[in-house]
Amino acid sequence: MTALLRIVTCGSVDDGKSTLIGRLLAETLSVPEDVLESARWTRRSGSIIPAGEVDFSLLTDGLEAEREQGITIDVAYRHLDLQNGVRAIIADAPGHEQYTRNMAVAASTADVGILLVDAARGVRTQTFRHLYICALMGVKTVIVAINKMDAVGFDEGIYHDLVGKVSESAQKVGIDRLITLPVSALAGDFVTQPSDAAPWYGGGTLLDVLRTVESTDLSTSECFRLPVQLVLRAGGNYRGYAGTVLSGAVRVGDEVTVGRTGVSARVAGISIGGASADEGSAGQAIAITLDREIDCARGDMFVQSGEARVPNDRYAAELVWLTEQPLARGRSYELVSGPLRANATVTNIRDKVDVESGHRHAARDLTINEIGHVELATDLPIMLDQYDRVRDTGSFLLVNRITGDTAAAGLMLHDMRRGTNVHAQAFDSDRGSRAKSLGHDSKVLWFTGLPGSGKSTIANAVERELNDRGIHTYILDGDNVRLGLNKDLGFTPEDRAENVRRVGEVARLMADAGLVVLVCLVSPYRGDRDEVRARFAVGDFVEIHVDTPLEVCVERDPKGLYRRAGAGAIPNMTGLGQDYEAPLQAELRVQGTGSIDDAVRSILAGVGF
């Protein structure tokens, strides 16, 4: 039996999680007396608990907004004394779909889950979703507490019906151990004390069950993992690498390797809490020094030398999508795993799961709270482990690079062989030699604006002038690329993102060939354009906003698109059915209602031609 057990409570909203935890805490003497007294006399609006009786839900709902609304928003962590020599950390996870991300975070460190089901309301979609997330996060033991049994008269039939539904789903998602029991968190039946309310139930209380559960450490591998969180410099030649050992152990004299570079060195010293030590093991924050100087920085990871594990830039992963903006294939995010940071692109969405049936279905996108199997590509090789081997180094977040919001929680399933089978090939001729041969530098001029704003017309005039000056060019026009390269793409936000990504990659190759590339693309979303910009060196990508009022574009309507959109034939027309996000800091801005010659002169002067 471990000395510390991590528990996550989950289930749909209003299933009684906070009340159940509060009663557990109170009846095991795990809360201070003053906190208990406060819960005895404090009342939230609409509470049915009489003054003078403890409102157990208040013992975990600490935020003011939680107390006002009577819901759990953030995860509340509380220490629980199981009164058998074991301490537990119990997490009260929110039930609302809006806060699924918080529940996933709580489950990611849990040994056991307590899944509540309201006996009166029955099993709901969020119940299945939380069960699936528990399985996904490696929670091997789930205790299903059918709560509010007093509201249905402790009806045995209702209990077994609900248990059957949850058990069937648990079997499909691979929960190893499922334990079920009836409880009433409000009345106290079968929480810490037995009850005569259900003579047909022959099991123990929730507290009894928790005392039998053992911790199941997901880090089954003994391989050494030390992500570098800080490089320490001090007087003299001291150079230490600090971090928390996530798996395995390291000793003075061991040979370790920087996973990113493959460079090895021997451990010359270990420091824990400022004192010298012979060994550092999993869970300890340590600093190590090496017997020689090597290239190692924050975000790198030390592994044991001789291990076959190598960095990769292609991974298969499971994602829990957490934001309102859908996941778009081809859109770039920042991947964060501990101190590791890397740009990552979802190259393929293999499928997504139906949390109620457990079945997987083909998918083109993921929307909020959906769970899917995806393929990721990073812009440089990184070290991620399989989640079922080392939990900490196999989990990550995807972060929106523009807003900084967390978009997804991810679990690495396995490397993809293509990541180690494909290598960049170097050639004698490069961009510099091609520029010298052609007699001019290359650039990408990215024209963006509403349909009918005049992008193609102005770009055409710019290209004519550049050709007259002996400059080699090519125009990538939005309609033209959709007739061939991007013929398979539609006009959903996800397909638009992939359209922009592909055109950006082609433009980058053409610029590398020495051409001045003029891209005429509505590219309505600022984030998609910024992701293309990030692929270029400073000065090589010039965003040109052809700023034309919508009413002028509608009046021009050169292709009849606005007329068809007004008739309902084009539901996702930019400017009418879909928003256009104008650039905030475009290098150049020209008026689409002004003189074309003036626009050409302004652009050529702005790009230095």
C-alpha cells in the first residue's frame, strides 16, 4: 500500500461530487474545525441545507463564483486521511462541459477515479466523457458511486440498470478495475458509514473501498528521464543542469546523454536541496554537473546512455480538444511538455471517438470536448515518450500561438517511422547562389483582402512592372491553385487553413528557387497568415493588405460570388457568411479603391524594388 493515493472525482454537473468529497473530508477529520464551522453557517443562494447543518459542498467550492452558482469551476485539491496510515490527495473536478480541460488535468495525475452518477437523472454524455478521459489518462481503477439513491428510495432495479450502462462503457474503453456502490452524499449512506437503507447491497462503504486501492504508477519504465528546467551558473566554472527526475534514477559516475543531440557525458556531481548526494531518483528535484562541457539548454532531456530512444518529429497522439475554435488540419500550435517547447502541426485527423458508444469514426475536425486520434509533425526533432510508459514525458499541451490559450491536451501514442526515415538533403546550390545567378533577391508578397478587393488585379500590375525590370516572378492565385493543387479542399475554416498552409509551402519553395512570389489569397484568418509568416526569415515575407470596403467589393462582384451568396447558394462566403480578419500589422496597406498605378508604386517602394 502506498503512502500517497491520488484520487479524481468526476461525473456530470450536479451529480454531487463536492458534497461527497466534503462529507468524506469532514467524517475523516481531514478539515480544520473552523472551516467546518464556516460550512455550518454559510449558505449559498437557494441552498436546501438548514442553518446549523454542514453544507459539505462548501468545503471544496472555494471560488466565489463557485459558491454563487453552486457549481465547481476549477479543480479543488484536498488532503484526505484514510485513517489507515495512507494519505490521499483528492481532486474535485468540474462537471460542466465548459471545464472539461480542468477535469482532464486532474485525471492526468490520478491513481483512482470516483465517478458519480445521479440516480434520479441517470447516465449522461458527460458521464461517458469523463469515464473515457479517465481511461485515456491511465486511471486503472474507477469507483462508480451511484449517488442520490435516497431520491429514488434506494431502488435496487435503478441501481443495477445504471451500473450496467457504465460497466458496458468501461469495458469498451479498457478500464481495468470497476467497483460500484450505492451512496447518498447528502444523507451519508455508505460514504464512511454503513446503512440499512439498501439491505440488498452487501459491499462496504466508499471509505472502505478507498482503503483497498493501491497506487498504480504509470511510469513503468525504469529508464532515466531528467528534463532540464534551468541551467545553473555560479562562481568559477560551475555549470549545473536542474530539473525533476521523472523516471528512473541517476548516480554519480553514470553516463547520460542529451536526447536532442546524442552527446554523452558522465555525471560528476548531484545536488539535492543544496546538499551533495550520490543518487537522484524519480520525483526528486536535483541539479547535476558533468565531467565536460556539452551543448544542453532548457527544454533538453537527459536520458541514460545506450538507450535506443531517439528524437522524432512525427508522432501519433490522442487529443482532448478544449477550445471553441475547432482543430484545423494543417494549423500550427505550440507544443508544451514540461520545459519543452516546439512548433507542431496536426497533419492528419485519423478519427474521433463517440464517448457514449466507444466507437471511432472518421473525422475532418475536432470540436470542443471531442477526443480524437491525430498525427503531429514538429518543426524539429523532440523527445516524447509513449504515455503508457512515462506519463510526464508522454503528455503535452497544444497552445494557440497567437492567443496563448490552451487548445488541447495530448497523449503520445507512438513514434511514426516516417519521422526517422525522412532526412533533409543538402545540395551545392542554395538560395544565395540562385539569387546571385538571377541578379536579385527573392521574396514572398502575400496579398490578402476581401473577395473582389482587387488583389489579383494589383498583383498582376506589380508583376508586369517587376518583369520589365528583369526580376523573375510567379503569381500563386487563390482560384488557380484550387483548380489543381488544392482541388480537394472546400471552404470550411479547416479547409481554408490547409489551403493557406499548402500555398505557403509552395511559395517558400519558389522563394528558395530565387523567385519573387506574389500570392493572391483571401486567407481570411489572421492566425493562418501568421503561421505562414513564421516559416520565413524576417524580411522575406511581406503581407500586403488590399483594403477595400465590403460594399465596394459587393458592388464590383467580378465573379458573381456575392450575388450567389446573397441568394443562399454560398453559405460560407467571406465577408457575408464568414468573417474576414484584417491584418493588424501588415507591412504594406494599399487602398483597393485608388489608382492601380499608385498601388504599384507604393508596393515596389515598400519592398525595395
